[in-house]
Amino acid sequence: MIKIDLSEIIAAKPIVANMVADAELEAAKKITQDVYKNVVHASPVDTNKFRQSWQIVEPTAAFQDGQVYNNVPYGPALAKG
């Protein structure tokens, strides 16, 4: 009979879960930052108000969504062209 001791693997589970959560958080932050940079860069410029009004909220915990938004009232009209 072969005995396999899984106690070390089981003990490491929380450490691995934390590593995965940290990696996911960093990826979500990077994606949110990239979206922000791209929408700012792609924003039309006349008075620069629309471009300067973009806001970013980076995720602060694993598996939380980031946010990129612009509250300028004429934004939807710009999106339609």
C-alpha cells in the first residue's frame, strides 16, 4: 500500500488562492488603465472638455470590476457621430 501525504498541498491552498487573487487584481487594474488610456486618446478634441472629463475607478479587490466613465452630457451624441 502506498501512502501519499497531501497535508502540505492542502496547507498551501490559501497561499495559492491569494496568489491567484493578487494576479487577477493586477490584471484587472491593467485592463482598466488600458481602457482609460484608449478612450481618452480616441476622444474627439474641440475644447478638450470631453477628453478631460474621463474618470477611472480601478478595482481594489480581486474579481471586482473597474470603471471608466464620462459624465459630459453631450457624450452620447459624440458616440453616435
